[in-house]
Amino acid sequence: MSSQIIKVNQARIENIGALPTVPGTLKLISSVIANPMLTLDEISRFVSNDPALTAKVLKMVNSAAFGFPGRISSVSHAIMLLGLNVVRGLLLGISVFEIMEKVMAGLWGHSLACASAARTIALQRGLANPEEISVAGLLHDMGKVLLILEYPKQYEEVMNKANSAGVTVIEMESEYFSDPHPSVGKWLGAKWNFPRNLLEVIAFHHSPEKAKLAPMEAAIVHLSDILVRARGIGFAGDPFVPAVNPAAFEKINPSAEEIKMVLERIETTLESEG
């Protein structure tokens, strides 16, 4: 156990572009996404002016996670189909998680598989916004990224202690930090003007019973996270599979065949990334 609980600095988390470990591309992306007056045309021009970022966005939207395999050839087309909130979430996901692979290898794979699973379950339940739920699956663990960026030594200790104690990372976080990764992720999402439903899913993906605005979406991302862990895809900071929240499972009420379909879809997503 840590000798002293660290008070997580919300102002520094919200101003991620000022962190010394953040590369220039993310600093620029953060300043663009944080602009509440951003238009579709402006974000399209911003992405299109960076060939590497364009390639990453198009690879993402054409992956199995977003349901448009091989059909979107331009950033403007992607934004038109997916909407500004989804594309902003994609930019955040691509930029934040890429810098994490060296520190927490496997988090990107875990997050992408969660995005695919969440979209699949949303479609099974006939929800109107499967792409937005997919983004929620992609970003649900971004608080872990932020904690590692700000407190790298302490978070590495959290992961090591969680592993040796046989508990999940979020359980061990409470012994080291004043705020766990779901809260920290919500802070940055709020700073960057993400929709309230998305913020709630990020904040309550481990406690979906607390969700008021988006209880079904929170339940879906919660179940997706656990299914991906159970399948052993990627790495979320610990090797354990937490229990499914009974109320969340009952709310979704998936059949065995539907769960099988979700597991097949996340396998397809990883194959398309390979």
C-alpha cells in the first residue's frame, strides 16, 4: 500500500497539452478538440493537412470497429457519416493511446476491441447511435493513460501491486490516488466538451448502476470491457476478469448466441488491425 494517497491534480489533467511527456501532435490536437466553436469543415481541414493523422483516422473508421470496412476514402466523408462528436473521440483515442503503447502495451488493443464489442451490442439492442457507443468503448480507459502520463512511477507500482495481490487495477488505484481512472477520464472529456452521455459512460463503466443519463450505454461498455478481458485481448493493466454487474447484465439481457457474436466481432476487429 502507498504510504500517502496522491491528490490527483485536476487542472494538470485537463491541460494535457502542457504535460512534458505529451508529443507535439497531441498538443495540437488537444487545442483543436477543446475549441467549443469547432465546425465540421474546420476539423476536416485540420486532419486533412496532416497526412499521417489522415491515414490513422481513415484506418480507424474503415476498421470493423466502426462498421464501414473499406468504404470511407476521405476525412470529410468520415465526418459527414460519423458526426463531429465521434470524430473528435477518434482523434482523442488515436492520439492518446498511441503514445501509451511503450508504457502499457496492449491498452490500444483492449480499447479497440471494447469499441467493437460495444458497437455490436448496441446494434443488437437497436440503439440509434452505435458509433457514439463505439467511441465510448474506445475511450473508457483513457483515465489510465492520463494517470500514467502524470504519475508514471506510481501507476507502474499500482499495476505491479494489483497483479501480485490478485486484484484489478481500479481496486488498487484507490490505495494510491484520490481519484480513480474513470473520474480522471471524465475530467478531460468535460474539458474537451464531449457530450454528457459519453462523459457518464467514461465515469461509470465500472459502476454502471450509477448512470442516470445513459444507463444502457454504460451497461454496454461495462459488459464489453469484461468480455474483452475474458477473451484475453489486449491488456487493461491487470490480467483479471471482474464480475459482471448483475443489473447491467439484466438491462442488456444478451442471449448466448448474441455474446458469441460479440466475441467473433472483436476477433475480426483485431484481425483487421493486424
